[in-house]
Amino acid sequence: MSIICPVKTSLLVARIFIFVYAMLLMVCIESVSAQTPSSGEMIEVRSYLDTESAGWAYKKSDYAFVVENKGCRIQWNVVEMKEEGKKKHLSIRRDCPISFSEQVQVHRAILKEIFSKWSIAGFDNISWGSFGSTSDWSWNIPIAIASSKSNEYRDYRANYPNSKLTNINVIFVKLANQTKAYRDLQRLIQEFGADIELSSVEKVFVSEAKALPFYPVLKDHGISSKSKLIYDVAFSYFKLKK
């Protein structure tokens, strides 16, 4: 008759537990690696029901997807309205002291998380905010240059309120779409099988060229320091197209 030693049994159970734990850990690591950006740095996307956002009298749901890292905070919200038949829309808040091209990896990680939960076909627009910031004027420069050559803008300035176009917002939208000033965002959205086009804006900003922080670029294009140029907006809205 054989007697099983309790010590040996305990060691066997411990070894099995360690083996199973190691296998599970490897699976988790592989799963995380699949979501890791090419830079090798892990991007953690935090999501939650954004109960502190405004407009809940008209909303069915509002989920925030946030990345905070090294003084940079980027947040995309997925908003669903109560109105029957209305598609979801995306709203963005950025507090990030780097250029958009440097932010792309973060935006991509957030969008991957969002579109893994909802089909991009279920969204109709993106609320983006301003085009520029003190850390990145790359979207503003093409618009400022284009406005210096725009016959419609020239007519607007000379003949308002009897100009052909009486809404400067419309002029900004046309210039932005003609120059594709937002092409970096467009390319990112195209990765997910859709496209965007600027549809409307609020509060257009105009300034003399010499007062703009990117005036040296404008000067290189032969633009007078006293030229009044369109260069930014307070809010912008993109139409999402499949």
C-alpha cells in the first residue's frame, strides 16, 4: 500500500498553479502587445460614462475615452442623442502642448477603442474645436495663405454687407476644404474606413499678418505684413462620410 506524501502533493499543486499562471500571463502580454503603438510605448485608454458633461436633457448616453500622459490630455466623447433616428457623434477636447502629428498615436489608440465597440458607420459628425494652438499652427497656415488669394474674401472685405458671400464662416469652410488644411486628421479617419469634410464653423478669427505667430512663413509667400487674414475658428464640425 502506497502512502502519498502531503509535502510532495503540495509541491505538485504549486507547480501546476505556477505553470497555469505563467501561461495566462503570456496570453495577457501578447494581448497588450497587439495594442501597443509602433513606438513601443503602451497607451492606456481610460473610458467611463461622462455624467459631468452638459446637455443630458437631450442625450441618451455620453461615454468619454481619455488618455493622459506627460502633461498631455486628449479626450474623445461618444455621444448618442435621444432624438429618434439620430446617429452618434464624436466630440474632442485637447489639452496637449505638442503638434497634432505628435498626438496621432494617442488619437489612433482612442479611436481603435471606440470603433471596437461601435461601427464607424453609426457616426455622422465630429466636433473638433479650434484649428490651431500655441504649439501647432500647421492647420492655420494653409488657410491664412489661401485667404490672401481668395477673391471671395477680398470681395467680402471690400463690399460687406453687399458682398457675394455675407457669411465669413462659409468662406473659412471653403478655404479649409480646398486646402485640406486638416489632412492629418483626415488620413487618420481614413484608416478606419471613412472620410471627413469640414461642414461648419463658429467664430472665425481674422488678424493682420504681422501679428500672427507664423508670420515668417507668410512673409516667405510674399504676403504683406498689413494683410488681414482668416486663420482660425473657435469651433469646427466635420461631417463623417462612409
